[in-house]
Amino acid sequence: MTANSFDKRNALAFIVAFGVVSLFADMAYEGMRAITGPYLGLLGATGTAVGIIAGTGELFGYVLRLFAGRVAEKTRAYWAITIAGYAIQMAAVPLMALAGAWWAAALLIVVERTGKAIRNPAANFMMSRAGHEIGQGWAFGLHEALDQTGALVGPLIAALVLAHHGRYEDAFLWLGIPAVLTVLTVIALRFNFGFAGERAQTPEVDTRDGMLSRAFWLYAASAALIAFGFADWSLVAYHFAKASVVPQPVIPVLYAVAMAGSGAGALVLGRAFDARGFGVLIPAIAVAATTAPLAFLGTGWVAILGAVLWGVVLGAENSVLTAGVARLVPEASRAGAYGMFSAVFGVAWFLGSALLGALYDVSLTGLAGLSVAAELLAVIPLLMAMRAVKRI
């Protein structure tokens, strides 16, 4: 097969197959992430430490994508980079069972994020090639829905293990099973869809001589503000455990519910993106602005609603934001653009996570206020990006 072997049928098959890989991967690492907040607290970490650890993991992971994207773009070794990233990421999950101190667990959190960083730009590039045939929003939305199916099951596995054994270490070991399945399935996918990593021999030419457009940078600025105000689940889970919002074994179940909302949101918003464009992000941002006040200031069902809406916003971030990059950047520069976009997003998430974690120990009202302000400000560069796109 050639580099142009995607058609509507095999493009859909590729997205579904890659979704199965992501299903197993999310089952493993989202199951892990669902309980790392309480686990860090059990090992002696403070709220500030949890926020910094979560932010550092995201920072390191997202900034590394900048280099991973450039390497993928120059070497075109999309499959090799993708497989290596999955292998590193999945290894961190069962190794969490061996962490006897919060700093060791923190290191493994960074390793897990590193593996995801390595494979993300290359994987997104290959999926964006399939997206040309079936629609970028639908491609990334469908992939995200399958992805979040695993993200729903993984936390339930963790919850069941905690309910029966009461030990976080046992939960991490059980999550090692889908981690192994992830590596095996992505290798199988490479042999069945090897052409997905073959870039076109005569790529489209960027009218700006390879430079990323003004619309791209405005779009990245909007995404950065969204990330800055979006609390990491580790801090949400830490709060739910510390404030006894729900019993600790229920926290991963609640995370699973949030992942269901994420998958549903990705499907709906992905379809809407293909039909209506970047404007669908505006209502998503409005929802994002409600998550912190509901989750951190609310109690009972109000806080639970905040967690569910948190998942819906996550689905929008992982599908529509990613699909938007494919619309703004030509194929020849896309892997590097994904890396750059992720780096901007990750630096913002690190700064936001660290500041929100520090505010948690001082003022929950201040935490919520900062989150709302950042999300609402994100609308301004988004509108400017939409105007710039119309002028191209």
C-alpha cells in the first residue's frame, strides 16, 4: 500500500482499531490516575505537593511532545515512536505498586506522562491522516469515545480491587493486565496499518513557508487559558477524599462516570465541530468555567455534578482541540505543530495546577475564582483565531 492508501472505509477501521489500543491504554493509566491523588495523600503528600506533582507530570510530558513531534516529523518513524511511547507509559502503571514513598510515586507519574508525550504527536499525525477521509472532528471524537470507554473501566477495576483488598498496590498490579494488552495491540496495529505512518511524497505547501500561522498561535493561546484554569483530577480526587465528599472507594467510580461524560462529549462535539467549526468550543468553555466552583465549593450531588462536567470538558479538550490543529496546519508540518501545541498547553496546565494546588491549601474560593476567570478569558483569543481563519 502507498502513503495515500486511506479511503473512507479503512480510515474508519483504523480509527476504531487505534481506539481499541487507547481503550486498553486508558484502562491502565486512567485507572492509575484515578487513585493517585488519594494514594499520594496516604503516602504523606500535601495538597500543594499533589498539585505540583500533577502539574510537573503534565509539564514534562507536554513539553517533551515538542521534541517528540519534531523528531517524528524529521525521521517519519511514526510507528516506532508510537510503540516506544506506549511501552514506556504502560511500564509505569504496575511499577506504582512498588512505590513506598510519595516521591517515588511522583517519579512514576512523570514517567507515565513521558511515555504518553513520546507517542502522542506521532499517533495524532497518523489519525489526522485518516481524519481527512471521515472528518477530523469525527475521527478524533470517535477515537476519544473508545479511549474513554477504557478510562471508564479502569477506575472501576481500581475501585473493585480497593473494595475487596483495600490496598492501592493490588490495584496497580491488576491494572498491569490492560497495560500489557496495550503494547501487544499497538504492535498488531502497526502490521495491519503500516501505511498510516507513510507521509505523502508531495505534501501540501504551507503558504507561510512552514511557519505556523497567526490563527494557530491564537488558538494555542486559547487552549493555554483553558488548561490553566482546568484542575487536574488528582487535585479533585484529593479534595473529595479530604473533605469526605464521597467515601474513598467511590472516588475511582466517580472518575469512571466522568470518563463516560468525556466520551459522550467527545462524540457529540466532534460531530458538531465537523459541521460548525471552531464555534462549538465556546459552549464547552462555558461548561469548563463551572467545574471548579461546583467540584470544590459544592457538596453532595453538586460536587458530583462538577466532576461529571469536568469529564465532558476533558472530552472536548482531547477531541475538538486536537481536531482543530489538523484544520489549521498542513500535513507536512502537523506532527511538529501537535508537539508545539501540546507544549504550550502543558506549560499552562503546569502553572495552573501548581497555583490551584497552592490555593487549595489557602482558599477554595480563590481557587474557584481563578479557574472561572481563566476559562472565560480563553474565549477572547478563540474568537480572534476564528476571525483569522476566515481571512485565510
